[in-house]
Amino acid sequence: MLQYVIRRLLWSFVMVMLVVMVVFLIFFVLPGGTGRKEDGRASPVAVMMAGRNPRPELVKNIEERLGLDRPVYVQFGRYVWNALHGDLGYSYQSQIDVREAVFHRLPATASLAFGASIVWLLIGIPIGIISALKRRSLLDRGSMLFALIGVSMPTFWLGLIAIFYFDSNLNVYSVGDYASITDNPAQWFATMWLPWLVLAVTFAAFYTRMVRGNMLEVQSEDYIRTARAKGLKERSVIRHILRSALTPVVTMYGLDLGILLGGAIITERIFNIPGIGLLAVDAISSSDLPIILGTTLFAAMFVILANLIVDVVYASLDPRVRYS
């Protein structure tokens, strides 16, 4: 077990480095990159920071100060070395520490991700179970209709409709009044309940279909038919079915939660929640490479860590899983 975790951690480190390398190549090698061009042209970031009609000397000084005049491999190596020591650099625009900026935005993203995940689990799993147990009934048809509608509604469209209805018409929600749970718990909940519902609709629909499909598949297994033939109580049979059917849901939940912790970009933008996703969008629009790399690094770490936790938990849920 310990060897498996260590091996996965090493592979996780390699994956994070590959992600950072790809982002580096996108913003330095591809057209429109932030580094100095091979034909001698100045870095677009340095020109933008120098202001309108800048002097060449000022642009050159900015490039030297930010290290944008150095080869790409030198900049990448320096960034990785500093990141291993906890230094993710400073923003090109605001000169704030990237690590502090991400940690400052993390509570808002975590509130959105964990709150929405609880909502979609409370909705998706029970509906999926009832739909599988009442197959071909009105409840089953209704749950499948809900799943179809939920999957078909994009988050950005549903979010705008929800804001128009609950904010403009009913006046029970106010966009942009986010407060942290430690400062004002009541206001925090008042600004988060609608984003939770909007973000949870699509996920709940997917989980409903997944739980229903898994339960129907498990019910046809030989050991379930044997248990019923031997007279085992239906409650105990359902418990065995759920144990096998919900195991894949753990994998799906871990990956979904890890992705959301990296930033629910659309939801944060629509509801003006100051999270990691909104920070990444603003950094991309201003070509703020340190912020982009920092948010990408954290997003990759969340996804990889969630995947590792899911793999470890899997063995406790399914005794057939063994680590070697």
C-alpha cells in the first residue's frame, strides 16, 4: 500500500510538471506568447506594462526585471526551482504574491465546490436509487426526464436565467455580495445557495443516470439472483446492490470535486464569486503568466490529489481491489 502511494505521488509530480510545461509553451512559444520574439521584438507583456508609447529603454528594463529576455528553458527551470521552494512568483499587473493570491481566493472556490457537491449528491443519488428500484414506473420516467433536462441545460444559460428570476423579479438574491463564512455566515449562505443549485443541476442529472444504470446492471448479476433465491431479505439485497453500484460514483465524485476546486470558471464569473476560476480568467485576459501558471498548478494538484484519494478509498469499498 505504501509503495503504491509513493509510486502514485511520483507520477503525480511528473504530471504536474508536464502541465506546467504545456502552459509555458503555450504562452511563450506559440503566437502571441509573452516572451521576447526570435526576431528581436520586445515582449508584449513588457510593452503593455510600460504604458502607451513607451521608450525602448523602459521596455528593456521591464524585460530584464521580469526575466522575459532569457531563453524559455532558463525561465522554466527557474520557475520550477522556485515553485519547489514555495515561491510561485509575483503578478505582472498587481505585483502581488501568486501563492497569497491563490490562497486568498481558495475559500470562495472551496465553498462553491463542496456546497454544490453536497447538493448534487443529495439530489442525484436518491433519485437514481428510486428510479432503479421503481423501474418503468412514473417515478422512473420522471427521474429520466429530469436527467435529460438537467444534462441539456448549460450552466451559463441556467445561471443567467436564475439571476434574472431570483434577483430581478423576486429580489431574493443579490449578485456580487459575497462574504466569507468567517466574516458573515448569514451573508455567505445568502450569496452561495443559488450558485450551488445552478452548478449542481447538471452534475445531479449525470449522477442520477449513472446510479440508475449501475444499479440495474448489478441487479442482473448472478450473486444478486442467488441471494434472492436463498430468501435473503430485500433490504439486505438492496444494501449489497448499493455497495457495488455506488463504487464507481466515488471515482466520478472525486474527479468532479478536484476539477471544481481548480476553479468553477463559468459559475464564478456569472455570480461574481471571487474564486480561483475568476482569478484565472482575469489573468488570461491580461496575459499575467505567473497568475496563470499558479492557478493551473493548483488545479492540476487538486485533480491529481483527488484521483489518488479515490484510488486509496476504492479498496475499502470494493474488497476485490488490491494494490500491487
